[in-house]
Amino acid sequence: MLPLAEHGSPEDRDGFRFRGGHVALDLTATLAARLKDEPRELLEKPADLDRWLISSGLAGGAPRATREDVEMARGLREAIYGLVSGGPSSAARTTLNSVAALRAARPRLSASGQLAMSGTAREYLATIAGLAIELLGGSDRDRVRQCEGEGCAILLLDLSRSGKRRWCSMSGCGNRAKARSFRERRHED
């Protein structure tokens, strides 16, 4: 199994946000400003999917994604997002299960003793779909939530001891919420 998140790596890499704590949840963040009037698609072309797969830590090099792979990634992204935020949906579940049924990327142990993966973009997407099924069908399902930051749609896996994580990032949404709360308290005085 892949690590849920690369600890110690920056939350923002190569134009993408990795704040969810799980690669399947990070995929859902490739539609930026999801809750705004004009969301921004970050997976527009095959090179974008290659960059995301590398930035996520799955791929060591560009897997040479195709236009069809981009469409599959978008469909998988929306299926995962829908299952987390909107509840059970047979269409989303079918999409997730069908992508997970494809051949997955192959794990291997590198010379340095690290987990490395090899495969095509489609195989990496199948790996992500399988990990999403493990997450959404497993005991951590109740720890998946949406960031409470105003207008933020990032999904996150709360692995904190207290289970009360509220924001995708303390340096982003958490800081803005605390500053807003401080201003409101100060204004009340």
C-alpha cells in the first residue's frame, strides 16, 4: 500500500495542492475553486496529469498520459468527491469500481529501500481508485471531511489524535479563520 501522504513535503507543489492527507483526496483538489462561480480545471491536458502524478509522489517520471487518461482522471476525481460530499451514488460507485478494476501500477522496493511505483497514467489512476475504495470502505471513512475554511472544498483525512481537524491547512484556511475570529472579537470590544 502507498503512503497516505508524504510527511514533510510541501502542501503546494507544481501548481497543485496536496492538503488532504491521502492521494485519492488530493486528486479531488485538481478542480480549484470548486465552490466558486468559475471553478478552475487543473487537469486540462495530458501534461497536467503527468505533472500531478509526479507531484503526488506516485510517478517517478512522466507516464505520458493521454487525453483519455485525463478524462478518466476527471471522472475518478468527481466520483470520489461525490461519494465523500454527496453520499451514496450508484454512478459514482460504478466509476470508482470500474477504474479500480483496471490493472494497477506496480510497487517495487528501490535501491534506497523506498517504495517506488511504475506504470502508465491509467495504472496510476487504478491505484488511486483502489486506495479510495480502501479509504471510503474502511474504518477511516468517518475521518474524511471537507475543510471548514470559507469557500474551501478540499477534502481531508483527519488522522489527528483528537479527530477534530477542521482545516486543510493551518497556514492557509486555518490561519484565515483564526484571523477572522480575532477581528470579530476585537470589533465586539
